[in-house]
Amino acid sequence: MSIFSIIRKRIESIFSNIINEKKEKPKTYSDIIGDIAQISKKQESERKTLIEKVDESIVYDLSETQIKLIEKKSEALNIRKSQNDYGKFREINYVIERLETNSLLQSRVKFSPKKIDDELIDLLSVELKEEKPGDNLLQSISEKRLKFEEARQNDLEAISILKNNVLNFSLTEIHQKREEERKEKERIERERKINEQFENHIDNSQKHQSLNHFDKAEKELLKAIKIKPDKEKEVRELITELKTEKQEFEKRLTKFKEIFDNAEISFHSGNLEQAISQYSKAIKLNIDNLKCERRISDANYKTQRLRELEEERKRKEKEEKERREKFKDDAEAILSYFKQNGIYEFYHYTDTRNLNSILQNSGLYSLNEMDRKRFNYEQGSETREMPDYVRMSYTKNHPLMYVSLNKGRIINVKVFEIDINVAALRKTKFTNVNAARTATYPTVKTGADLKFIKQNVKLNIVKQPNHFNLTEVEKPYYQAEIMVKDHVEIEYIKNL
């Protein structure tokens, strides 16, 4: 095995061990051996190409292709990705490649023995004898031999240096460097953790301080001093500021409690506006703003609720007053009595020519009201009894309606169905017979309450479908009326 092979094996062994020492995802020589083998084949081919072109007996300068392959092999061997390693690999590979090239070149020098020509020897002997020591031919041969020996000596020295470099580039040196790097990383990581813990304590202190938890904030700062004593001066300044803020906070807290307690007294005694004012004043002290804001919200809600209850009370009083003014005292009893006797609506007939006026003026009006408002209307009756009232009956088939049709006072009749609730209106009156029956017995009687209805209105008669089956005595009662003062609002007309 040549010296070059031994050196190459040594290098491969060293870097194989280096690769195997990696802790995380180790890269071994077997991972790069394929790439190294391909590069080596290309180097052999390039050497053969180069020595074919060389006339000298020794190669001093490598070709550009050889230099590129050296760099590629050095890069492959540099598994640690270190610029220092790469430089050493490149230097070693350059020397090896030059030695390999010269070795190949020298191995191709052929020595072929020839038969000695006696005459030529004699001639040479004469020439050699005639030549002086400084003769050009001998000097040329001597110079070539000296150059060859000098080059060979240089190669031996280079090999010696190479051996020393390889030996110096030992596992011990690598281990020392790696150990130094490991310790430096551990130091940096240790310092990072210390700084992180220090910052966490400072942050926690600030959080406690923002919540007015000053004792907890101070404890965090004292912990920070233990972790980094070199920062004690700075942290002590923070503690001093913290204590000053604590004193100011305690003063504000005393004032806050006083104001808040007074606000609570006002709140529970019902003096809500004063309570809101005091809570707002307490907020300015910035002690427990959330609590004050909740109490202000409660006070506003309570104020709003009281206002709503007061408005509701007034509304009900107004409605009750309007109801008392609008409806009879026994309104519910009257309506109940009618319904119990099968009466659910009243009736009013008119000429269809009056429909537009009824729609435009929102309901039915008494004769006097229509005259006062100057309405145009067609009157279906000849009489004007009770002109301040709108007159209605209990039957659809009022006998006088047919009389008006026969006499032409009504051309087309419209019978309105009137809501029974008009009977509950305070100014509504009831009659026992037709309101115009003032001279013939039974004469008309009027009343406004349930007692009058029960005593005078014969509901069993008014409920009959018509008057044809009634006796002469009963027929007048069939025309009993319900009279609404002035105006029947359109909302009471069910079939308009």
C-alpha cells in the first residue's frame, strides 16, 4: 500500500469517527463514501488526461478541473460545515492530488535497455574527455537531475508536513473544540434561562402592581434579585417606587371606602341620583371601578324601572279615568246580561247614499250633530225624536224600515251591525218602545242602567225574527231602542 493510500485511509478514519460522534442524527463516512468514490474516479481520469499533455518529468500546477474536484471533495468531507475544517481539507487534498498526479506521471516513465554501440561509446568517451566540467550537455543533464531531486525532496517534505498535519488534526483537538463549543452553548442557554426567569418575575410584579397587589409585586422583585444579583440596584429602585405607589394607593383606598359607603347608603335609601353622583366620584380614585360601574348600572336600571312604573301607574289612572268617563258604572253587568240573553249586537238601518259620508266622517252621527257639522244625508224617518242620539234596534227587520222603503224615503237600504259594547258607553240610553211613541200606550220610557233594562226592555220579544207572530200588545215592545249620544265611532260598526 502506497503512502498516499495510507494517508487517505487515515483521513477517512479520522473523519468517520468525527461524524459518528454527532449526537443528533449522526452522519457517518458511509453516508458520503459514494460521493467521495465518484469524485475520486473523476480525479483519476483527470490525472491521466493531464499527464498526456505534460512534457516535464514533474507536475507543479494542477489543472482547473483538478482544483474544482479538490474543492468538491473537501466540501463533501466537511460534514461539520466548518470553514476551518474546509480549509484544512482543501489544503490536504491539494497536496494529495499533486502527489498522486506526479506518482502516476513517474510510473509511466519507461526504461528500455538498448545494445551499447562500441563506436558510439568511444565517440562519447572522446567527447566526454574533451568536454570540460562546465560543458553544456553535462550541465543540462545535471540540472535536470538536480531539479528532479529537488522536486522529490520537496515531495518528501510535503509528505512529512502532511503527516504532521494529519496527526495534529486529531480526535483530541476536535474533542477539545467540541467540548468548548458545548460549554459555550450550555453557558448561553444557562444565561438565557436566567434572563427569562428574571424577566418573568419583573412581568409578574408589574401585573400584581396593576391589580394593586403590592405585597405580591414586591415578592416577585425580591425573587428577581436572587436570580440576578448584578441587577440589584435597578430592582431596588423599582421596589422603592412600588412602596411609594402603595402609600398613595392606601390613601386613595381610605377615601374610596368613605365615598362608596355613602353612595351605598344613598342607593338603599332610594336617593338614586345622589348615589350615582357619589359612585362617579369614587371611580375617579381608580380603586374598584368595575364595582362602581355595576352599582351605577343598578341605580340607572332602578331609576328607569321606577320611572316606567310611575308612567304605567299614570297611564292606568288615565285609562281608568277615561273608562269611568266613557263607560257606565255597571257596564260589565249590562254587557253580561245581554249576552246571557242571546243578544250580541244591535242594528241601525240607513240609505246606501249615506255610506260615503259615514266612511269619510268615521261613523254614525245624530241628526243634530249632522246638522251642526253640515253633513249631506238622506233621512229615512219622518220624525226627529231624540235628535241628539243615534238610534238602534235589537232586530234587523225593523217594521219602520219597510215603511220608509215603501214610501221611497229609502231607495236602497243598508243594515249596520253595531258592536254590543256601545251599550256600555256612559251616555247610552235604552227605551222600552220606539222613542217616537209619546202619546199612545205603552208610551216611551228611557233609562241608562241595568235595572231599567231588566224592568222595561222585554228581551224575549225583541229577539223574535219579526213582528208578525206578536200580539198587538207585544208589538210596541218589539221596537225598543238603544240610543248612543252624538256619535257611534266607526270601530263599533262591524260590517261597514
